Amino acid sequence: MLLTVTQAGLLAAELEARGFLAGVGKFILFVIIVLVVIGALLGFTVARRFGGRR
């Protein structure tokens, strides 16, 4: 019976860890997407500002 309780505890801990890592991964992906969008907007702004001076 003690072995069954230990197995259940390990399974719960593993599932909790996977959920936490998935949450962190989604957050990092969101941050990367936001940074790419901000970089693209800045790039277009700079290109439009300095592109017409040739």
C-alpha cells in the first residue's frame, strides 16, 4: 500500500512539473513573439524615415 501511495505522489509531482514547464515555455514563446513584433515595427519606422533621403 505504501508503494502505491508513493507511485501516486511521484505521478502527481511529475504532472505538476510538466504543467509548470509548459507554462514557462508558453510565456517565453509569448515574449519572443512580442519582441519580434516590436522589432519589426521599429525596423519599418526607421526604414521609412531614412529610406526617402537617397
